[in-house]
Amino acid sequence: MAKEYSFDISAKINMQSFKDAINLVDREVANRYDFKGTNYEVAYKEKDKLLVLVASSDNKLDALKDVVIAKLLKQGLSSKVLDEQKVEDASGGTRKATFKIVDYIESKEAKKITAEIKNLKLKVNAQIEGDSIRVKGAKLDDLQTVIATIRGMEWEAPLVFENMR
């Protein structure tokens, strides 16, 4: 019997790396000249999976977003981890941006990914299993082709390829 290989496609993120990035943001912004004497806040709400940024103006809020994304990238996380929900006025004349932390693949997107894998016409099988997609095949080369193709496409979720067996 031929050996079957498999891997999983998911959107799991390393939460420790995420928390480290947020702590680094707070440390860097505290030392930045353009934020001296201004009110800002970087709040991670773990239970709700939200990141809330508060700054004194739109320009400062944009600068805060840029620092957050830069720190996420340095920690090896995708900028797609954050999904901007809303930007609104907050108390004291400040601006508030709320981001949802994306650590799952939506079912519509999972179906699109499996359809793209089937369109490759390779001898692999892709199944949606909970919040991940299991791809199985007899040849490692076919699985590596699938990984390269899916990684090269633009997706909403920050895809992670893991458990190659």
C-alpha cells in the first residue's frame, strides 16, 4: 500500500508572539517623539479577541496602526491577523479603532480554497475539517505544489501550512 502524505491549512496564530508584538508597540510608542505628551492606548481584549487603539487624532491613530503592523511582521505574523471593524470618536476628543483578531478561516473562504485545490487537477484530496483544511495525497511534490499555489494567492485569512506528514 502506498504511503499517503497530508498537511493542514489553517489560520491559527501564535498568541504569545501576538502579545509580545503588542507589548513592543506600547514600549516603542512611549519613547516616540511624535507621541510625547499625547494620550494613546493599546488595549488587547483576549476574551473578545479584539485589539483597541486610541489616539488623540486620526494622524496619530494611523501612526499607531503602522507601528502595530510593523511589530506583527517582525514577530512573523501576517498583517491579515487584524480585521478593522470600526473607527469612531472616543471620549475626550480622541479617535478609537477596533480590530477583530482573525484566527480562523471562514467557511466561504475554505470552500474557495478547496475549489482552487481541485482546479489544480492534481491527485490530492482536500477536506474541510472544522476550522482547518486537510489536504492528502500520495506524492509530496503534489502537496508542495498545492502549498506554493495557495500561498501565492490573495486570501482574507492569514493562512498557515502545518502538520506535514
